[in-house]
Amino acid sequence: MSRGAPPAFWFWMTGFLLAFMPLYVLGLHGHARAAWSSTNDPSWQPWLIAASMGPAVLILIGIGCLVMQLVASIRDRKLGADVTGDPL
């Protein structure tokens, strides 16, 4: 397994959960999904900021890990080649 796979998974998964779990909490508190203004309740503002800013960075790091893994896989494809032949 490549070294880039576990970090890519965990950054992506953590970013996804941090992006959407605050929105689920806000939905339980009465925030509409298609609200154009979030000024109904000032206590919602930290949840909205947490859902919009932090996870984007984590997901971008996860995408960066995936790109690094893809580059390493293409670069080192001869090392991972199956030289035993087709088993059929």
C-alpha cells in the first residue's frame, strides 16, 4: 500500500464530517437548508463558520495526498508490476 492512501482518506473523511456535521446540528436547531441569510440567530454563526472554513483546508490536503499518491504510482509503476504472469 502506498504511504499516501491513509492520510488522503483521513484528511478527506475528517474534512467531510467537519463540513456537514455542524450543518446537521443547525438543522436540528431549526436552520433552513436554503437560508440566504443566517442572521436569524447569532448563536448559529460559529457553526456556519466551522462548516465553511476549516473543512475546506482538510479536504484540499486530502486531495493533495491523492495527487501525490497518483504521481508516485505512475513514477514507480515498474516496481509494483506483477512479473509472475497471468494466473489463468
